[in-house]
Amino acid sequence: MIYFVGAGSGAPDLITVRGARLLGQADVIVYAGSLVNPALLDYKKEGCAVYDSAKMTLEQVIAVMAPAAKAGKTVVRLHTGDPCVYGAHREQMDELDRLGLAYEVCPGVSSFCGAAAALRAEYTLPGVSQTVILTRMEGRTPVPEREQIEALAAHGATMVLFLSAGMLDKLAARLIAGGYAPDTPAAIVYKATWPDEKVVRTTVAELAEAAAREGITKTALITVGGFLGDAYERSRLYDPSFSTGLREASR
């Protein structure tokens, strides 16, 4: 069996219990060495073969996993965060389907969750934003025309941007062009939940300057929106004047 396992956002103890168990059972581990904390390999058993996919192509990854699975070995493909967000695991699953090989996915804690924890923030605040947009700037890989930054910024919702820390001048300009005020709160979270995590609070207009000051050029999430401010409405869920299916409103 092949298991796609979300490694979590960085800290080795933020992998799921299931993910840690699968790592301990694996005969072969293929991990994203440029992104996954190598401390997670401490979960592996003696004799486990380990491959760093940072130096491999899709074809090379499949060439490692497929023969091992056919030989009855347990294979773990260890992805950063949760593989469903910029994990590039759909193409791997399609290849395994073509080869008739079984696989399962074990979810992980995405870095956008780790970033919220580092910020001590809630992305969905009543009266501020009830929507979280996960996206990125286009680089060598384009994004669909309808998903350009300006179009998404027009919603005024909470935004979390992956893979964009090296393009903050352009990002700021496009966020503002889309409708965010220049003084909209923003934050840069470098390596969320890693030992060298760094949180930089700033504004949309000053994103590039703040990153340059801290020497941040990659491995960071950019968060934008009023959720980083102080104003919001109290949740109805715990409001004594609001009835729920389990509690009558107080009179």
C-alpha cells in the first residue's frame, strides 16, 4: 500500500497520530526534503529506505514507489502541510491509478492553520469576514484568468497567499488595485510552527519593506484582511440572548 501523508506545518509533533504511525510502519519513505522538517524522519523504523523528492521528477518518484508497493512493501509519500493544498499529489495518484496500485491519503495540518496559530488569530470573524481565500501569485506556473489577485481581492475577504513571498511589491500593488486599502492589516508568517518561526505584522502597502527588513524571501505565508484588526462582532454561538438546538436564550 502507498500512503500520501500530510507532514503538518513544520513542528514534528504536529503530524497526526495516524501519520506518525504510518511513518513508523513504512519500508520506503519519499519526502519533500526542501519543505518537510527532517525531524519527522525520526519516526521511521530501522532499515527504512528514504528518498528526497526535492531532487526527483514525477517519473522518478513513481519509479521508487511503484516497485516497492508491487513487492508488498509499505510506502509513505510524505508531503508538507496537507497534500491537498499545493501538494501536486493528484498527478501522482493518477499515475498510480494507471498502474493499478492502491493508495490512501492521510491528511495533515496545513501551514495556513499553523500561520493562524502563530498569529493567535481567527480567520473567520463575525462582521469582518466569513470567507478564507487560499491562493498565490502566478510565477512560472500561471493561475486561471478568473483567479487573478485583483479579482479575489475585490471580495474583501481574508486572504492567505502561498508561494508569493518573493513577489511582495507586485502583490501589494495588485491587492490595492483589487480593493484593499493600503493600510489594511497584513502579516508575514515565516516557517509557521518551525523552531525558527517568525511573525511580522504590517500593512498591505508595507509588505515588501517589512519582508526586506526581516530578510524573508521564501517559505512564508502572507495573510491579509480585517481579521488581523481589533474590531469584530461577538459570536452568536455563545451569546446568552441567542437560542440554539442545545440551549435556550436567557430572558
